[in-house]
Amino acid sequence: MNEVSRQHKAAWEFDAYDFWVRHAGTPQERAAEDKADPVRMLRKYAAYFDRYEGVRIANICGSCGKKAIPLALLGAEVTIFDISEDNRRYALETAEAAGVRVDFVVADVMEIDLETYGAAFDVVFMEGGILHYFHDIDAFMRLMFALLKPGGRMICSDFHPFTKIADILHFEQPTMSYFSQEIFEGEMAHARFYDEEIRQQIPKCRYRKYTISEILNAILNAGFCLKRFDEHPSWENEKLPGEFTAVAEKFDIHGNKE
């Protein structure tokens, strides 16, 4: 694990389990919500899955299992890859309370063992803003391609690149030129929920934000066939873009399954 990954791990293990209990409920409370209506808990992402039963899903940076557990309740076989031990604890306790199994691999995503997980998944799925943690988006997309079975699908939902120039999601992060390639240090996602004294103690993360063209070209250069690209409004101002979802499949240039 490199120094940047160690920095991110420290940030995402700072009070993380207790944070989820305070903001998402105890594992038992969260499990009850998930079991009551797993499709609702998937929110807009449900529209990007054509089936669940028996589908093997790699949930990249799956955090506390907030989407993995609903997917498992719907019949999917889900493996979460995430850097935080605290996230693992919360996710596995919630899965147990929900009566489902999810696998959880605590690791730097870029160090996933391809001898074990290469070409193992029907779907790789990520949401909630993860691309900015990876400073080489081309290498990241090549890894996503390698994790998929021939004919597999990537569902990549993330913060819209418009957030580079305007804090439209109110994350209190610095803005910059849309075309900036700067790697900058900033607060981790949950820091703004803490009192200032504790907030100052939370380890920082190192981010690299991408343009739309950088994201799309990385997907295409990795070998994917891009099937869909949707933009979603900001939850703070529906007139502005807040998120996007790209759907891509592992087909060759002639449209055949590899």
C-alpha cells in the first residue's frame, strides 16, 4: 500500500463505524430498512440493473454496504472492495442482521489480486464519488475491465465534473479550473459533519478530479463499449448537474463478447 492509500485509509477509519451508527442507524436498524424495500434503498441505481438473482457484483469502494446489502437481498452475490476496516465491520454486521451474505475485501482497490478476482464478475458497480481518490484514471478503468467476465457490465456513477468549478453539492471542497490536473489535499467526505475541534483532527485525503472527456476516454481506452451516459441533477439545485452514471460493457470492437 502506497503513502496516498495509507492516508486515505486513515481518513476512512477515523470514527467511521460510529459515524455510520449516528447517520445510518445501528446495523440492526439499517438492516430493517434494507429488508423493507431493497429496490428503494438502491435508489436511481436500480434502473441500471436488468437482473439481480445470481449476478456476481464487485462493489468498488462499497463503503459501509449501503448498496451492497440491498443488492444481496435481491439475490446478487456481492463482494465489496474498500480500504476501511470500520466500513467492513459495519457492513458485515448489517448483512448479518439482514440475513444475507456479502464478502468484504479490505484493500487498496488498485492492488486487487487479479489471480483471484480477474474476469470473475458480471458487474462492477461504484457510486457516491470515488474516482477522485484514484490519480490514474486510465489504470483504474483497465482494472475494472480486467475484473469483468466477457460480456460483463460496468456501472460507474460519480460526482459530475461540474463540481470542479462550483461546490454545487456543498461538500466544502476547493474549486478550480475545469481543466486542472492538480492533485490536491482536502477533507474526507464526512469531515463537515463534525465540530470544528474534531474536524481538524481528521486525516486529509489527496484528490484528483477529472473532466468528462478524461472519464469517457479512460472508459473507451480500457476497451469498454460505452452503452449509456446519464447526467443527474444536483440534490441542492436541480438546475445544475450533480452526478453522472456511465454504463459500459466488455465487448470487443466488433460488438462481440470477448
